[in-house]
Amino acid sequence: MGYVMRVRLASFFTGAAVASFLGLYTLHKDYKVAHQSFTQQMNDLHKSLEGRISSLEKMKQTETSEQVEATE
């Protein structure tokens, strides 16, 4: 009875360890995918804002150049 119990416990703990490893691997993979997605969204937002800011700066430059030309 003792040998069979040791074999069953060893099998149980081996299965639990494998399941834990697979679960942690899946969580790690999911975390990496979520992080990449979030990073991509932030990069897209940053590029969008940079474009808006540069277009506003160009508009301001043209307005000031028009005002300078009007005063001359």
C-alpha cells in the first residue's frame, strides 16, 4: 500500500507541476501580447498627436507670416 501511494502522489505532483508550468507560460504569453498591443496603441496615439501638433505649428507660422506681411 505504501508503494502505490507514493506512486500516486508522485504522479499527482508531477501533473500539478506540469499544469502550473503550462498555466504560467500561458499567462506570460498573454501578458506579452497585451503589453505589445498597449505599446502599439500608445505609439499610434503619439504619432497622431505629433501630426496634430506639427500641423498646428505650421498653421501658426503661416498666420504670423501673413500678419508680418500685412503690417509691412
